[in-house]
Amino acid sequence: MGHRRRSPSTPRTDAPSASAPRAHVSPGGTPAAGDEADRRELAAVADDVAATWRLALGPPFPGGTASWVTPARDEAGRDLVLKIARTHDEARDEAAGLLAWQGRGAVTVHRTVVDGATTVLLLDRCRPGTPLAAAASAEEADEVIAALVRTLWIVPPPGSPFRPLAEMCDQWAGSAAARLGHDAHGLPAEMVEAGLDLFRRLPRDPVEPVLLATDLHHLNVLAVDEATTGPSRGPCGWRLIDPKPYVGDPHYDLLQQALNAPDRLAADPIGLIDRMAHLTGLDRDRARTWLFARCVQEAGAWDGLAEAAITLARVVL
């Protein structure tokens, strides 16, 4: 699992449309595409929650398949968003992550309920809600992401439910091995073996673990007016949405920003990951190794990743 991430992620809490990100959801963990019956069911859940929590709902944001996301106001008149999502594996701990980060660069969550296959989140609404990708140059976005991720890397609270990154990597590496055994997309067999071995081993190295977003990139970061939403302990004016929390090596959190810059990744994958390592103060060689392993693991699922892996192999292997 852990490849084919072409589906759009959850709609922005208040954002213009943007191109679909290379989202961080494995095929086994991705909910089925939301047909009309499923959306009606999610809408019915939203209506029930609104009645219980005394919320006034607006029309839903467009574009969701695995969730129903709609503007809301509570009895105090607060500007909020109600998100009703199908609980799936990678996003299992979204609510717990947002609660752990409360006020640390992520959207604030006011109430949450996980009920079997459904997760309910009542969130602050991000206004203006413009995705970082649409509001900044690529280089500026890198700097915001770097500042944001350093704020998000916290020691998980005692008793928290977060799973180790190694668990996810093992699952994805197994799926990738089967897929690449059928079609390696131009990668030599020994490179596939080396990349997947690294993908399994890297999260087990003795690196101090932190709480990871794992899906941090410039389409999952929204602009906020802190005069109305209140200050954050993260970089001024930006909030993370749609995290998929795990606990592990902070170097992993550099990868989604790189993978969601396909032109830059194709042109210079080494320079791109070196820049992210420099901006975050992480180890350059370890960041390169992680990106190589991830590109091998995703090779063929996304365009250009096999070629990026071959380039990175020159400095990793």
C-alpha cells in the first residue's frame, strides 16, 4: 500500500480549487469513491450532528469523495467547519493529531467524535483559506513548510494512540514489492531491492521520534487571518489541514513537499531535497536516502518517480 495517490484530498476548509495533490493515502486505505448514496449518508450524519451540537450549516464545499465538509456556525456565532469523514487507515488519527497540535500551526479542532467508520470534526474555518500553493512561489512555499513542520514536530503526549512510522512503511513496501515485481518501470532489480529495504529500515534507525504530519505539502496548508482566528505558535498566517499522523523520523515529513513539486523533482531531485533539509536543519544525506526510498516505493504510481530514483541512487547507493 502507499502508492496511487492521484485522488483529490479532502476539500479545503475555505479555498479556491487547486490541482489534485499527490495525496498520502495508500490504495488499501483509501475509501471507495463517494457515490451519491454515500454522500447522502454523510450529509445525513452532518444533519444529525448539527442538530445535536446546535450548528447552522451552509452548503457543502465541492470536491469531496470520502468526506462531507461544510461551513458551520455555532450558537456563539463562531465561524467553523464541520467535517464528516470516512475513517480510513492512514487518517485514523487525524483528530488525535489535531488535538495534540492544538495551537501549533494546525487548524484548531473544537469537538471530535470517532464512531466506527465515521469521524466527525468541528474545526476553525480558515479564512481566506487560500492554499499555500496558490499564494506563494515554490521557494516561498518551501520556507513556510519548513517553519511549519518544525513547529509540528513535538513529543507525542503520554497515552496517545499514534502508530510508529515503521508500521506504515512495512505495509507500503510489501505492496510496492508485489507491484514492482510485475513491472519495475525501468528500475534495475537491485535498485528496487535496495530502495524497499531502505524504506523498511530507515524508520527503525535510532532517531528521536516526533509526531509527524506525513502529508504536509503546499496544498494542505491554508492561509488564515490571525486577527479573526487567533494567533498560532506556528508560522504566522498558515495552518495545516488533513494530517495523517504517525510517530517517527522527522526526515520523513520532508517527502510530501518534494513529491508535490513534480517539475522541480524531475529537474533536480537532489537539489530539492537538499534545500528542504537545509531549511529544516536536518541531515542532508539522510533526507536524500529517504527520498530515494520513497521514489522507489512509488515508482510507476506517479509519473517521474522512477527517473528521480535513478538520479538519487547516484548519491545514495
